[in-house]
Amino acid sequence: MYEPVLEAAARGATLVTPNKRLARELVAMHDRATLAAGARAWPAARALPWQAFVAELWQQALDAGLPLPPQRLDARQAAHLWQRIVAVDLDDAPLLDATTSAALAGEAWERVHAYGEGGASWRGFVATGPEVAAFVRWAEAFERETKKLGALDLARAPDAIAGVAGRLPGVASLDVAWIGFVEESPQQRRLLAALEHAGAAVARVDGDLTSRIAR
């Protein structure tokens, strides 16, 4: 039933999952199957949740001297920057909750990049109300501040990596098993397409099948 997953793990493919829980379960499943087959020692399955996979590719690109911002903002650092930007902007509006507004802005930023066409697409938003206008203002400030820091956040990293995928060291021998994604975002499809175009092998395993593994 889980043969595609076990075969990918056995050949040393990088198993990319939507979350840490499924990554851990796939490693455990590979261990159980290998032990049941009579082995006494074996390499651990290589399973990475999506964000860890992106972070690893980013580090490989930096190590190779490819043109990416040298600093990576993790989720905590990005959230802190959003809160600082929003708090300054709402200084004259003390009745508004800067913490909640910053969290919503961060979520909107992630969705814009995951489901948009890439790049600064928020600049084309029509200011249909104060909320949209505020988000555009904060997004511009976030981009400006990260540029000053020479940093990039995880929301934009996949598209940045896609732009240099053809120059990633060893990309032609990269073997990726894409497991458990019931739905792919356009941004995820862009990165996978760029890796495949550069010579990587990308195999998709049925999302419904692997979602049952993690139950």
C-alpha cells in the first residue's frame, strides 16, 4: 500500500512533506519496514518538511555563492519585524491592536507569495478599503527593511531559489519525493518545475494515501 513511499526512502530520495509530523512518521515507517525485512543497520530515511527543504536549498545556494540575500529570517524574526512595522504605523491609532494586525499582515504576506504569481504583486492591489491600503503600506515597509538587512524571509525564498535552480550544486542528481500534499500552491509548483527543468527528479506520491499514514 505504501510501496512508493518506501521505495523512495530506500533509494535515498529526499522525502518532502507538508509538516514535521508526517516527516517523522515516514522515517519511522521506513525503519519498521526495513527492520521487518531482516536488516540490522540501515541509513535513516531523509524526510524534510517543506520549510526545512526550502531552507536547505537556500543554504546550498549561499554556500555556492549564488546571488541570494545572505541572511534568512525565520518565522520568529519575520513576525518580530512585522510587529515593529505595524506598531510604528499604528502609533496614531492606539485603539487598534498592533500584535493582532501584525500577525494578520504576516499571514496575508505568506498567502500573497504562495498563491500569487511571484514578485511584488501586492503593489497592484486596488485599495478598496483601509485594510488593503494598510497591508500594501506595511508590505512595502517589510520589503524595504529586509532589503536593508540583506535578508529574505521564507515566504519569498522559494521563488528566489527557483530563479537560481539551474546553478544549484548537484541539482541534476537531486531526487525528490513530494509526499502528502493534498494541494500544491502555485509557488510550490514553480519551485518544483524549476528544479525539474534543472535536471532534478521529482516524483509526487498520492496525497490522500500519505495523509492516512499520519493519522
